Amino acid sequence: MFYIIKNLFKRSLKQNYLTALIKVIAPKIVLTHVSDSEDFHIVSKILNNKIKFIAIQTYTPIAFNTMFSEEGKKNFFIPKLFCYGKFDELFYKKKKVNIGSFEAVGSIKSSLCYEYVKSEKLKINPNKYDICLISETVVDLTKVDHPQVKNLDDCYGLVAEFTHRLCKKHNLNMVFAGKCAKDTVEGRREIYFYKHYLKNYNFEISQSPKETTKYSSYIDVMQSKLVIACWSTLLREAISFEKKILSFNTAGHPDVIFPGPGVTFPQESICILTKPSYELFEERVLKILSMTNKEYFSQLGKEKSFLMVPTVETASILRKRLIQALEYNTNDNIK
């Protein structure tokens, strides 16, 4: 309480509370999977000399976030960031924010899904579905998904409509991977959103019970030949499963391009389509489905590790790094 009162006018009440709480707990390591958390940045800047602060990437960084404003950069501080691939390191370096060191390890979520499938002895058929369509709508009514991109909802709807039209025409087997749990308010909102765009289709969104929903989309991806979305992070994560992907993104806005804003990526890549034409969409999807993985990835325009390094061992690598961090003195770097 004394610390909070003493620093009441220096920073927010929450940041003072977190700092005081961590000082009392006195851990050797503090972790976050929210790498753009201002609270994490400020607290780590205060306590970094005594405690190791580590961020683990779990989503593609957003270019227009307020933390990249001149004022936001003053508080930005991540001593150690475990990221997806070289793309993310270049993104943050281009933003000129304070990150002590990077290590590209891939997706922790994908890796934990590998472990889950193995521990539960689930049988995975990598060719069960021709196409996995990723649901991308925002179902939290308190949030607006990228308000500066006025047509983003329509883009989400268009990729869903085109994918359903294609699968119906060519009798392709598809799974519509939902992002929300079954029989929840969020899940019903997700279905309601797509009813507006898929009113001519008897569609079904794959939603799992709340207990298993965190891996359900990843398992759908693992069992599909091609993954389609507008610009979901799951497209990059699908690469960790050696899956072909297509970003069909007609927004025309630099803040929501694939694989992410701020870093040059070949927009003529086989994995990117930006023109709102069904004929071009149909042609591209059928072409990708006819290609071998080797043929497809040779036309990506970059090594696939640029977007996502192999992630089968990501969880194991992170566990080893954390053990190493515990063994070193707090003033040493994490190797």
C-alpha cells in the first residue's frame, strides 16, 4: 500500500498495484502472452534489473496500435520476445521500439495442439477436408474490429460466401472452423453474423464445447488440405502444420494486409489474392489444390520460416529456455 500511495501520480493505479504485487511475490520470471500490454512494458521497465520479463507472441502485431505512437514508444519495453518468425522481428525493429532480444520459435498454440493430439491419442486424417475456412468475425460487442477499416466485416463475409459457393459447385469437402464455443452467447453471435452473408447456404460452423474449444480450430486445420481466411493469424500458424494457405483479402487497407502491416511481403505470392472476383478466387483455389506442397511453397515468395518457423518443438524449446532462465543470475541474458 505504501508503494502504491508513494507512486500514485507517476503511473496508473493498476500499474502501481501490479508492480507492488510482483515485488512482494518476488518471482524469478514474469511471463505474458500479450506482447502489446502497456502494463507489462511499464512494470518490466521498473523491475527488469531484479526479475526476468519475457513475452511470448500469440498473435500478429497490429501496426496502428497506440503503443507505436511517439508517446507509446516511450513506455514500450520487452526484455525478451519469443516470436513466430523473422517477419515479426523486422516488424518491431521497423517500429523502433525497445526490445532487448528476439528468438523465433514459432507458435506456442500450434505446438501445444501437437502435444494435445499426441497425449489424447487423437487420430488425425490430414486429407479429411479439402478446405478449412476460418471464422474471423468479432463477437464481443464491446469491441470494434479495426474501426478504420470500414469494409472489413464485408470482407469476412465475402471470403465465406465465395468459399461456400466454390465447394458447392465442385463438390469439395469443407469445414468452417469457428472461433467460439458451442452453446454460448459468443457462439450464437458468430452464427448470426455469417447468416447475413450465407443466407443462400445451409452452412454449419464447427464449434466445440467450451472445455475443448482452444484446440478445435487447430485440429480442423491439421485435417485440411487448404486453409482459407481473410488475414487471420491462424493462416500463419497453419504453415506450422505444413498446410497450404490462401489469404483472400479484399479490404484494400494497409493495416490489415497479410501477413501483417509494415513489412514488405510479395503480394503476388500464391498465398495472396486481393481482387473481389469469384472467377479469380475459383481459379486460385483449384490451382492450389492441384499443387504438391513442394510446388506450392516454392511460389510463396519467401521461405515459409519467414512467416512461421517449425513449431512441433516450440513448447519444449520454451520450457528449456525458462529452465535456463531460472538457473542463471537475474542479470544474465536468457540464452
